Amino acid sequence: MLKRKYFCIVVIGLLILLNSSVRSQTFGFGCLGFFGGYGGFTYQKYDAAGLNGYVNLFNQLSNPDQQLSEFKHATGYRVGLNFFRATFQGGFIFTAKGYYQSLGKKNNVSFQADEGQVNTAWDLDLKNWAIGFDFGIEITKHFSLKILDGAIHFNNVTLTETKNFPGDSQVEKYKNEAGEIGYSVGTGIIISIIKDYISIEGLAGYASITIDRVRNEEGVPFGSWVIPAIFATPPEKKFIESGGFTAVVQLNIGFPL
């Protein structure tokens, strides 16, 4: 009886270990999860209240036939790394990640001045580094739902103003204080093409971005040239007052750990 008792204990122990081993193989792409890279297209809306205030002042001053358009959105790309993505028991998925994102919007206009045809372009670049996470659940073998995606952004903004006059041109760059912080939250889906190795991911949510002001290398704020030319009050709102809707479509490639 004693030997049979020990035999049962050993069998039960082996079954537990075997069951744990089998479950561990579902832990991400390999037994320890996976490391991977991704890249894709990004769309971002924002409220550039201060910048658009200067757009309106510029249009009043130059009075072109085709007025300079306001800045309301930007498009670009995102590339990043999934430092760790693991699928736990019950199909729950957790990812820790980091990425670089570059967005841009360029508006230009031409008008007739005393010196001839003048071409003006304002080129807004929104660049940021981000670290974040997402939490989701596997619905089927090839479809997963991202319940929550969150990230902290370190934003760098540049506005390049280019003026082309007959026989001459001027280029001035204005930048914000480096690393102004924002955040993003969203939800999305993951569609596996080759399970655990290649997938397409879609994300929609809200991204917060606030930029107080931008200055050139001499410390002169953008738009200061407008005010002495006309009797107008400079916009009091921030260069970018707030963020807005954001969407990302990306391709993921994973490697088992």
C-alpha cells in the first residue's frame, strides 16, 4: 500500500509538470513570449489654436487670392519594437513596447506682392518617442481584441517657414522645448497572418499633445513678424492647444524568445 501511495504521488506530480509544460508553450510566440518589430501608417488630429491664429493673421495681412489653410491633422509613419508580448492562460495578451513616430502637414500659398509673385509654405513636423503597453484577449486563433493601448509620448515639434521671392528665398525653423510630454490611449484589433509571427494591427484612440510655443535659434517666437505689420492682437492660445483622434495601421513581425 505504501509503494502504491508513493507511485500515485509521483504520477500526479508528473501530470502537473507535464500540464505546466504544455501551458508554457502558449506563453507568447515561444515559451518566454516574443520580441518583435513593427511599422505602419499613422493619422493624427489636433487643435493648433495658436498656429491657426497666425494663419488667419497671415491671410489678413497678405490677402492672397488663395488663402493659407489651417492646420488640423497630420499623417506619417510609426516604427517600433515590441520588447515583450506574451499570451497567458485564458488568452490574455500583454505587450510592452516602444516606438518612434513622425507626422507632417505642409500648407502653402502663392500671392502677388509689390516685388512680384511670392510663394509661402509652412511645414509642420510632429515627431515623438514613446513607451507604452497594451492589454488584450485572444478571441480566435487568428483574431485578437486590444482592450487597452496606452503610451507616454515625448514630443518634438518643428515649423519650417519658407518664403520664395523673385530671385530670393528665406527659410526659418521654429522649434518647441524638447521633449514636451503627451499621452495616447486607444483600442484595436490584431489579425494574424501567420500565427504568432506575422500580423496586421489596427488601433484607434485619442492622443494628447500640447505645445506652448515654438522659437527660432535666436529665441524669437513664431509669428512675431506679423504683429508690427498690422494692428492686431497676437493669438493668446498655445501653439497646439490639444490633441485629438488618432489611428494606426501597422505590420508586426515577431521572433520567439
